[in-house]
Amino acid sequence: MFLSALLAVSYGLLALALALTLVRLVRGPGLPDRVVALDLIGFIAVGFIALTALQTGVAAFLDAAVTLALIAFVASIGFARYLEYRVPDARPRPTGTPRPAGSSQPSTGLPPGVPHVAP
Amino acid sequence: MSPLLSTLAGVLALVGAIFALIAALGIVRFPDLLTRMHAATKAGTLGAGLLLLAVAVAFADAGVAARAAAGIAFLVLTAPVASHAIGRAAYFCGVRLWERTEVDELAGHYDPETHVLDPAEAELHERHEPVA
């Protein structure tokens, strides 16, 4: 049947996309790149579940796809918060509050000489 | 399922899978984080959205179509928020931009400690503070 052939090709393309995204997930080079790759893996997984719903004719898979999209969104937001505030003492304070005593320089929470860059 | 609807659903699924593949190609081939994010968010959202649309077309049922529409709306609403949060966090992490980047309009405008844009945003914050 024509539809099943198209679905098979779609499965193949999505699997290839997942493999390419895993390449980026492994190679990095930094944590933000991996977070973006995880985000895309979430989208591809939603696509896989939608294809499964098409192939099996079970509409309940659609609920799983929507739920996975929700969880992937929350995970991305959580990762973003972690990335922004993972350096100790770098949490933003309201403007105008005095700096902690003994820190004349803008503190990154790292020992002196360590550049404030992502690994 | 009528042949017309099933063919339409198959073509939509195929196009969605192709867009997902384009997003994955972009995330592997592009040179820095922000360009990768540009590929992943836009093409990825379109790919997943088209696949959900294919489900809605194939089932031809109001309940399924409503759920698929809710899923598409959710994807379209949340993907920009998530990628903005990641891009902002990555900028504060000091992610290196591509060496051929022409302009970085944020350079020097963010307070590295408070993560607040100056001066417009700082004034906005000060306006809400009680008068000392």
C-alpha cells in the first residue's frame, strides 16, 4: 500500500536524523551544544510517536506525543536555568544591592585566573 | 480511510521527516551554537508539527484532530521560549561565536553579574524599587 511505503521511508529519514543528532550530542563541544541536540532529539521523538500512531491506527499515541513535547520543553527550560546559574555566586541579584564583602571584582565564583568560559 | 486522505497523510509525514532530517543536518554541519540552534528549533518544530498534522489528516476524526492541533500549538508556542532560554544561558556562559560573525549587538551591554541589559532594562528595574 502506498501509505505504508511512505511511512517506511519516513521512519528511515527520522532514524537518520536521530543518528545525526546523536553525533552532535556526543561531539559537543560544550554543554550548550548538547542541550540543543537533546532539544532536537525531543522533537524527533515526537515525530516517531506520531508516525507510530499513523502506522498502528491507535490514536492514544498522540497523547504520548503531546506529553513528550511538554516534558521536553520543561527539560530544556531546566537545562537553560542550570547553564545560566551553575557557577556558584553568579546568581543575578536585583540591581542596586551591594556586592558581597570582599569582592571588588565581578565575581564568577571561580578562583582567580580561571577564565569564565564554558568547558 | 479514503485513498486521498491516506496519500495526503503519507506525503505530510514524508515532508515532516525530511524537515527533521534537515534540522539534524543543520545541527551537525553548522559552525557555532546559535546557528545550530537556528536549524534545530525552526526545522525541528516544522518537522514534528507536520507529522502531527499527518496524524490529524489520516484519522479524520474531530477528537484526534483537536489533540493534534493542541500538540502543534504547544510546539509552536514553546519551542521559541525554550530556545531563547538556552541561547541566553549560553551567551552568559561565554560560548564562542563563529569567527566570521559580523556583529554581536549584545557585546558589552549585559552586566555579567546581574544578567541585566543596560541601560534601558536597569532603569526599568530601578523604577520599581522603593525610594530610599
